[in-house]
Amino acid sequence: MERKNLDLIVLNSLEDQGAGFGHDTNKVTLIAKGTKPVALPLMTKVEAAVAILDHLETLIHHA
């Protein structure tokens, strides 16, 4: 993260059943600077997108 100067990485699970490419659902982990990783449960891709945006909003308000 530091080498690429990133504040957040969204890790897409390709190992969990029903997650990743070719599915309507996904399971992601949000990894942000200075915080513990947040593992989200299996959810629709739209729900995952909303959760990512909510997490970004929280990070911005605490910056």
C-alpha cells in the first residue's frame, strides 16, 4: 500500500463459493491504512459497492 501510495484496497475473494467472477455475489475485505481489515460477508455486488462507499465515507470523516 505504501509503495503504491494507496489509502484503501478492496480484496476480492476468489476462493469462497459464490464469490468472484461469474457470480452475482461477492465477498470482499477492505484494507485501509491505519485500521484493521474489515471482512464483509457474502453479498450482492451492489450491496458490496454500497458497503465500500459507506466505508470510504467513514474513513473520510475520521481523517
